[in-house]
Amino acid sequence: MLAPPRRLAHVAPWIAALSLLFAILADAAHAGGGARTIEIPFTTHDDYEMFGKLTLPESGGPHAVVIYVQTAEGMTVDMKRPDGRGGTFNYFDLYAKKLPEMNVAFFRYEGRGIRLGDAPPRYEQIERDVYDTSTLENKVLDILSAVQVVREQADIDTSRIFLMGASEGTLLAAQAAAKEPKQIAGLILYGVMTSNMRDTFRYILTEGAHISYCGRFDANHDGVISKAEYEADPGKYRTNLFKGLGFEVFDVDGDGSWTVADTAARAKPMLDAIDQENYQILDAWARTSAAVSTPRDWFKNHFAQQPIWTSLSQLDVPVGLFQGALDTSVPIAGVRNLEQQAKKAGKTKMEFHYFENLEHTLGIGSYFVTGKLPDGHKAIFEFIERQTRKP
């Protein structure tokens, strides 16, 4: 089992660290208060050691709290990433800053077998035998372990515990809430995985992949890439990403247009693997082509899951769903279908928010570059502020 890590050291040069400190202090003063973070080790139901951080407003409690649940690839407690300018940023700093300003606490925790590492781009180290116990069922139980340890902390309002999830985390958060509905006051879900990985991975290989290609070449935004658009190559993707491959490689049916049908045709071996449940091929793809590490039997585990509606239909708490139209990992159509199911079932506490120009993270990467909060996360924080107010 893994021991909780020591307090993390700053890696930025001391001048940059001081500048960051002054900026944080200035923001806190402007907001009329600051925040304090405590480190919390805890234990899973099957005796693996976990580690989390709870950031609390400096004002007196009890406080509502948002718990950010794990995702498919597993997360470190800070989610450190390169900033593209030679430095790094911590993904969770956004929530650790914004939520306390709203008088809301924020808790995040490390996945099984995941600890902070030194190597970019993910700055993580994985203990594989522990990581491979990260079945979806265990990750749901880990959420409930995190909820329990948060409930035990001073200054927490145990009647106002909210779960936040992205991507796979949306499915996990919904399942956890359905398992212990009396402990969860609401859900915040973005990049919503409405179906299981059988359907989701098919989308990733076809429509999702085509959205990505169109973002690089489709100058007139009609959903089709012409030969002229491909050869114009304004972003040098043909040169750098595709190594100069000719248009005919992608125009599979030879009709002069690169369509989503052509993209699907090129993905046929993987689509066949989905249909045949050939986990050997699917797992090999995860090892060699995915940008992240997934636990053993991840595809098999996911194929057996029920769609998210199975869990959400059991809940009577506020649920905010936030989805970008340019999401290449999960389809916006799935969320729109979910909205129709919710309306038919009279689920008036479920809110749906759509963003035409945002992708899977709702543009969060731009925040750490520009400092400007994208519309998707503005809506998320507005939802949290409304739902966490004391009656």
C-alpha cells in the first residue's frame, strides 16, 4: 500500500513563487477572505491508503463542500500540468480559489495507486498493482469513502455535500449519489458520459475524431473537409501531424470530400473490435494510443455499465449538466437525449447547459493561459453558488 505523500514543494523559481503568492493574497483580500488547506489521509473500504486535500474558507462554518471525483485515468491531488510556456499549473487551483470565495469548501483526492511525480506531461507516478484495483465499482466506493472523511471534518455542513465529475467522473458521481442518496445534496457534471464506453468509444473513433479534424482543416465550418482545405493546411497539421500524407488517404470513398463516413471507414478495425468485444485489441489501443493510463480490464468493466440515466433517474436532488458541442470524447446528442428523458420523467431539478464553442473541459485550459474564465465554468460556478446557499 502507498503511504500519503509529504507536503508538496513549489517547483517554480522563487521570484515567480513570490509573485504568485502576492497575487493570491491580493485576490483573497479583494474577496474579503482567504482560504486554508488541510491534508487528509484516509482509507478505502478494502484498506488502501488514500490522500486528499480540503480547502476551507477562512470564514466560520459550517460550509457546503464540493468533492471532485476521480476520472478514467486517475488524478493526483493537484493535477499538475505543463502550461505550454515552460512552466506548470495545477488544474485544481481553479476550484480551490473560486469555491472558497463563494464560502464553499473544496475536496479532491488522489486515485488508487496514483501519486504526484516529477515527469511531464502528467507529473504522476503509478503503482500498477494498486492502480489495477481501480474498477468502476471500487471508484464509486472510494467516492463514498471520501464523502465519509469529509463529513468528519470540522466546519463542514454535512447536509450540503455536492459531487463534481467530468467525463467518466460523471458516471461515477451519479452512481455514488444513487448508492447513498441521503448523503449527497447535488451533482455538478460536465463532459457528460451519458452512455457506457461501448457507445462512447464508437463516438470517439468516428464523430468525435471528425470534429477534431474539422477543427484543423474545415475552414468554412460545414462539417466536410475538401481537398483544397486539406492542402491549404493553415496550422501545418498535414505537415507536422500527418507527415505530408495525401488527401486520398482520408477521402476513403474517393468522392472528393473527407466526411465523417470516411473517418469511420478508417476506424473500421477498432469499430469491429468494439462489436466483437475484442478486449485484447481494445486494451492494446489503450496502452499504445491513449494519452493516459487506464486500469486493467478497463474496457470490459465499462462495457458492462448501465447508462447514466439509470442512476440519475433515482435521484431527487439538483443536478447541473454542462456540455460543449465541440466535445470529441462524449457527444452533445447524448446529453440532449438525456434532457428529453428528464423532462418526460418530471425531473425538474435537473438543469442542462450547452456551449456551442467549447470542448470536453469546457475551455478550462484557456483559463490558465489568459486568466479569463470560460462561459462553461462561469455557468458551473453560478450553479454551485445557487445550490449551496443556505435555505
